[in-house]
Amino acid sequence: MVLVALMWSIAGVVTRQLESARSFEVTFWRSFFTVLSLLAILPLWQGLGVFRKMPWRNRAFWISGVCWSVMFTAFMVAIMLTTVANVLVTLALGPFFTALLARIVNGYRIPGRTWFAIAMAGAGIAWMYGGQTDFGSHLGGTLVALLVPLAGASNWTVVQHSHAQGQNIDLVPAVLLGAVISSLVTLPLSLPFAATPHDMGWLALLGLVQLAIPCVLSVLCANVLKAPEVALLALLEVIFGILLAWLGANEVPGPNVLTGGALVISALVVNELIGWRQRSCR
């Protein structure tokens, strides 16, 4: 799971190496190369019959695929609009959105510690952006980035709801479906292509190493690790991503971003650790 977080975190520093590809074209090529990678990985992992087993008639499977496509698309567009640190800290709000949506859809009770953590995270986000003199220029990217944790929360809630009703969704084929949808939606918005051969190499790396492989590994990890462990280890993406963008692209995070981001991460870590301890004591 640490390796998964590290592979996820390379997106920011890699996109800063691109010469000509921008916005939707970056999204298209990353999703396209993810499709190619998964078409090779899935049969090797689950056998040649994996595509026959995909639950094409399952509504939850399609909803999950659409959620993945939103995450793939919004993440790359946001990375092109604002700083890597802003995007990654915004993505860290995912567990809170999941808790809220689970309360609304599945009726799960949200503990007081989670409400407190949500308030602390909100304060961290406000502090992070409150001190930015160019707040307006980052607002669009932040709003787009918010779609990622919202889609992730929807995805997780749909999967949980389906499992509660006795349905099991194979998340990896849903990732493939999401990548296909993302490619089809962003293709007309990407034309005419401007990516150079240099760009194509980096984008192929993103499709294989930053999405396809870690998504498969994360599903395997989720079958072994407890949910709080997965959530805590996934937070390493924020730390790795900011450091890589700092070292590899000279994208230095400001003091407000570091302070606000630390508040968001701390709120999430404390919430997960308390919850983990309470479940262990039962």
C-alpha cells in the first residue's frame, strides 16, 4: 500500500514535465494508456474469461465506472489548473465525504469524533486558501479537484450498498470501464492533438504506473488490510506528491498550504486512529 501511494503520487511531477499536451488531452492519453494496460493486466491476473464475467447488466457496476471516470478526468484537469499541493490536500477530504454520503444513503451514524474532524479539516482548507493572494486563479482548479473525492465517496457508497444487498462488484473491471468512459468523453475535447513524442512517453508512464498497476494493487491490499489502515496509508500520496513536485518540478508549497494541509491530514489521521482503536477494543 505504501508502494501504491508512491505510484499514485507521481502524477503531479510527471505532468510538469510535459512540453505541449494540456488539460483534456493529458486526461485522454492517461486514460487511454490505462485502458491498454488493464486490457493486458486483467487477463494475466484473472484469466481470459475476465471480460465475460464483467457484470454488464449490474447498475452499480456502471455507476462505479462513471465515478472512476469522473475521478480520472477531474484529477488531471485540476492538476493543470492549480498546484499539486492544492489538489492533493483537497483529495484528502475523501474519507469525510464518504462518511457524510454513507450517512445520507446508507443511514450510517457519524461519530462525534468524525464531525469534529470534518470541522477541523474545513478550517484547514479555509486557512490554506485564505492566505493565497492569487486565490481566484486557484479556485477553478480546487472546485474541479473537489469532484474527485465526491466521486470517490459516491463510488465507495454504491459498492457498500451493493454488498449490503448481497451483490459483489469487482472493482478492477470497474476501473477499466471508468478509463474507457474517460477516454471517450475527453477525446473530442482533446483535438487537435499537440502532444510530442516526449509527452507521449510520460503519459504512457502515467497510464501504466500511476493508474493501472496501483489500482490493481490497491484492490488486493483492501482484501488484506483493514479500512483504517488503507485510509491512513493512502494519505502518503499527499506527502509523496507534494515532495516530488517540490523536488522534481520546483513547485514550492507556501506556508499556508503546508499549515492548512497539515491540519487536514492530522484531523483525518486522528479520526482514523481513534476509530481503529475503538473497533479493536470491541
